[in-house]
Amino acid sequence: MAKKPTSFKAALSFPNRTMAHFYSQIEQQKQVLRRIHDILPAAIAKHALHCVINGKKLLVYTDTAAWASQLRFYNSVILAAIAPLTRESVSIMQIKVRVETLSATSLPGRTPIIPSAEKIAFIHNHSLTVSDEQLKLALLRLSTTLEKLSNQQTPA
């Protein structure tokens, strides 16, 4: 028996201006990111992960706050370098830190090591003898926090 040809067409085979617009935006963002990587030093460039142009603002995503501060030094250089590539004039650069979810970054099964009750008591007693008020308060808070964590770890 002969198979009947299907008349189904893939969604992308139809002319669609919306999809074409999105593809052109993605391509522009790739070009801008390549240009940013070209002008930055190699050590910093690998931490510029993504970029998005939103109106007159360039958003650059990085992995840590330390690299974000390094990228801020290149603000004017980056804006000048991407000017020929953008449709609108971009005048603001904002750097965002891409935050991973806590469960993805923390190692499973790891628990903090809480000092023994004797060491917590030692910190508390030592804090009472310290003359510097800031240090005294800090040590008292530390001993209180450690005591709470110690009580949470031991089953009651």
C-alpha cells in the first residue's frame, strides 16, 4: 500500500517576520559579544559571558562581582567599540552578575564543622575580657551563633 504524503510543514518553513527579527537580534548580540571579547584583555574577556542590548542600555553578564568591577573599568572602551554594530546609539553599560542557584553551587552532603562546646565557651569567656568594644561584640555574636548551630546539629 502506498504511503500518503503528509501536508505538514515545519513552523520555520513559513515566512515569519517575527522569527526573523528575533534571529537578527540574536546575531547582533553575538557580534557585540565577539567585539567585546576582541577589545578586552584575554583574562577579563573570558568572564564576559553574555550581552543584551535593551534600548540605549548594554547589559553585560559576568560570573562574579570581582570580574564585574574589572569590566567597569572598560565601560567607555566597550561602548565606543560596539557603536558601529548597534542599530541604536548605546550610551549606558550595566554589568550584571549571573547568579547560580544555591542548590547547583553547593556540594551535596557538606555540613559546616562546628567547634566543640569547650571552644565555644572559650570564645565567649575571652570576649568578656577584651577591651575593644567592637571586637567584644563580634566575639559575643560569634559565640552565640556557634552555640545555636551546635544545638541544631545535636539531636535533642
